[in-house]
Amino acid sequence: MTVCQAVAIRIRALLKENKMTQYRLEKNSGIQHGTMNSILSARNKSVELNTLMMIARGFGITLIEFLDDPIFTCEELEIE
């Protein structure tokens, strides 16, 4: 699994946990629809730190809270 795939999985989990739509996250975070679709489909080879911060803010959490998930400590996580 790549870092981008892990980010997409984490976003989907938080959307479900918060009963939030992708549209609402886009509005809350200020991220354009096309960018969010690229992130969620893991088409990008990387996700910039400022984008992750915007996503975290869109959920009303800190970047540390966003990254505080076992998916990011997986030994097999590929760093591209």
C-alpha cells in the first residue's frame, strides 16, 4: 500500500465516522472537487502537507489526529 492509498483510506474512514459527505469535506476544507477525487482515487503519487492540513481542518481535527491511525504505521507502507 502506498502513502496516497493510506491517505485515501483514512479520509474515507473519517467521512464515514463523521457521517460527512465528500462534498461537505470539500466545502469545509476548501479543496476543489477534482483534487479531492484525485486524492480519494490515489491517482497522485504524493499528497502535499498543506493539503493534508486542509483536509484535517475540514474534519475539525489537527494534522496529528489525522495521522494518528495504525494505517500510517504499517510496516509495508510504500513511500514513493
